[in-house]
Amino acid sequence: MAFGVMVAAAGAVWLVKAGVGRLAPSSGSDQIRAGGRSYPSGHAVAAVVCWGLLLEHAGGLGRRRRHALTALLAGAAGLGMAALDSHWLSDVLAGWLLGAIVLGVALQAQRTEAGVTVSRPLHRAAPREPAQPAPSG
């Protein structure tokens, strides 16, 4: 499954890069890749998807911890690319968003295939009062 998800993520990045066509920042330090397409950051997408998949299947971590750790690790990767002047910050933000979408779709598909349904209310409803008998008379 992980290989297929990474191929899908790479395809999504390629499609968006081909459609947008924004050039990467050119600091002069990276002459090999200077002028390449940069939106969205494929590094940010890969970090979200890889860490998300890996941590989703790591035992012993709760849902919130998995999400926080994925955000921390993917955040470091994306911000590192921006700090190295390989991507604009908006490239990284778009990469994180696209990665989260690909990861979410993949995990939902996996749950659906496994027959697991997750339904959580959007809000916590107040407990209902027991029904009072109708007055007679």
C-alpha cells in the first residue's frame, strides 16, 4: 500500500507542478536545480505521506501523538527546504496540504477496505433527559 500511495503522491505533485509552473527561488548556491518547478514542494508532500503512513502503523501511539509527531517531522522537512532556499514558503504550505489530502484519502481507503467505519460527531451533544410520562387527565 505504501508504495502505491507514494506513487499517487508523486503523480499529484507532478500534475500540480505542470499546471502551475512556478519557478524555484534562485539563490545562486544551487546551480543544478536552479529554475526548476517548485510549487508544491514534493519534499513536503513526501514528508507528510511517509511519516504519516509510518506512524499510522506504529504501535503504542495514540491518534493525537501520531498527528503531532507527523506534523513536527514534516514541518521540519518543509521548513528546512524553505530555509535552504529550495522552495518558497507557499510551496511548502501547499505541499503540506496536498500531502495531508493524499494521506487522508489513503488512510480512509485502507479503513474502508478493512471494513472499519469511523463515525465521530462534529460536536458533543448534551446528555438527553429521560422522557417524562404524559400527564393523565
